[in-house]
Amino acid sequence: MNKIKIYILIFIFTLSLADNVMAVDGPASIYKIVIRKIELCDNTSTIASCKNPVILFSGTSDAMDIAATEAGAAAGSLGSLANAKFGTSYTHLQITMNRAMDISGSAVDGAGTTCYTVNGSVGTHSLNSDGTTSSGSQAETTLFAATVATNHTTALNSLTTLTDTETAGTVIAGDTLFQYRKALTTNFTMTTGIIPTVSIAFGTATAVGAAGNMTSDCDGTVSATLGMYGAEPDITVTIK
């Protein structure tokens, strides 16, 4: 059995915010994501471009609460490598997800204040969300990943549809999806015998972000670089 563990420790949500250098990402008790597509890319690919992709999964996954799984446990099993070509070396993985996520959690903003997600204050495709300093008021809300910008890492871009193509490193306001490419730690080549399957496991100890100085009540005027957003979970993709 061929088993490859791909540790994606810097994922889609680690976005550089100039006014967020002192912020500390925090834990999520609820973190619901929807995966739309998973693809393998062959050895002509780069971080900026997935070449000759093989679709492992395409559609709309159930909303998976990755905070409800034990650390390292698979939140869901998605996809099959049945379409991979025998003898072809695959070097990159590309994942497409909804930018909107239902999250409950907290994070320390750029001023050192702990801010909690709050009901009734949601993010948008171009804005972050307000929060609250009251831990007792923490509630599930909608936060968004991938802030609008043209200078992201080329591993990241937003999409309008699953068949859309956008410039690597660019996230456009209004786009509902985002895409991320990651080099595999070990190249994968399909061989005769057992067809592997793909599973994804998550950890959410640092999966909520609070950008900039959100003021003493965490209820400032939000923007693309101020407020609460979906931050980086730990992700393990296993092909076995």
C-alpha cells in the first residue's frame, strides 16, 4: 500500500497583513468548511499553475465541522485516484473551497485585545467581521478567507466558478471560491494494484484571525485588513 502524508502547515488562510504583525491567531470551537474540488497536478506544474490536473473530487462536500474532530482525525474522506494515469508523476495538489465559513472562536488582535466571534456580525467577500470582548457572547458567525488583494502568494487565487481561471496571487471582491496549490512532500506515481483514496484531517488551534487594532470593544469599522477572518487550520492530506 502506498501512503503519502502531505503536511500543509501553511495553508490558504495565511495572508500577510501589514497591520496585523502583532496579532495572534486563536482557537475555533466551530469551523465549518465546504470543499468544492481536489486535484492532483503533474510534474510540469508549479505553485502558480496546476498542469494536466486529475480531478479527485468535484462537487459540493457536506459542511464539515473540522473543529469537532479529534486532532489528526479525518473529518471526511473525499475523492478517488481512479483517474490518475499510471506511470505519471504528480507533484502538486490543488484544492478549491468556498471562501465563506461558519466559525465560532477567538483571536488576539494587533492591539493585544482578545476578540470573540459574535452573532449578527458577519464578514463578506471583501470585508472582515466585527467581534466582541465578551467571551460569554461568543457565537457562530460567517467569516471569510482570502482577503481581497493582488499581492498574495502565487499559490493562491480566487475563483467565480469551478471552471474559472484567475491570475495567481489575486483575490477579487465578489469571488465566492478560492484555490490553493501545494507541492507534495513526496511525489505520487500511480502503480498497478490497489487504487488509493484521499482523506483530509484538520486541526483548529489557530484557525481564527483578528486583523489590526479592532478597538477596545473589538467593534471597530471593519475593512479588508481590519476585523475577524478565517485563519489557518492545520491540514493533513493522506493518499493511501
